[in-house]
Amino acid sequence: MPNLSIEYSKGLERRVDMQTALGALHDAMSEAGIFPQAGIRIRAFAADFVIVADGHPENDFFTMTCSVGHGRSQDDLKRAGDLIFQAAQAALAGPLSGTHMALSLEIREIDPVLTWKDTPIHKRLSKGA
């Protein structure tokens, strides 16, 4: 784990290559050095219907929530969050240069007692297969 879930306004698809943006976020998560490669998950969902802020039709948003397993220091998570947020800012530089964009990131730590996993990917990647 970490799982980066993204919700964004569908209008962004006209101005941003989403697959490239997700690749940049993946690179940032890997670069952070605190997340196992096998645990990284990034998924993005476009909201077909939105009202953002004052309802202006050009308003867009890109909201990221990163859920992480328990056990990392707050300083490490802050550094990772900074890298992820900076990658998002670079990927969304065009829309952020205007006045109709909202970008956010929240990191949430998951209670280790209240999470269940079955992930053979970890075993495969740890063997170098």
C-alpha cells in the first residue's frame, strides 16, 4: 500500500493527458522511497457531473487521496506528500496557471487492525520475477 485515488472534473481531459499525469505521480511515489513498488496503486475517476466553487462552467478540480499503511513517520509522509503534490502541480501546470482550478492532496493512514489484504504481487516482485 499506498493507494492514490483521484477524482477529477471531466473537463480536465481536454487540457491534460491523464495517463501522463498518472505516470508522473507514480514516479513521485516511487521516488519517495517509503512505498514498496508492489503496493503502489493509482486510479483516477472522472466526475461526469460537477459543481465547483461558484459553478463557473470552466472550473475544474483534481482531488487526490493517498491511503497508506501504518508505520511511517509523519516527516516521511510529509516528504512523500510534497513530492506527489509537486508532481501533480507540474502535470497540471496549464490549468493551474488560470483561475478556474482546484488541486488537493490528503494522506490518510489506515488502521492496521481494520485492513485486510491478499496480494501475490508482493511475492512476485520480491523474487524479481
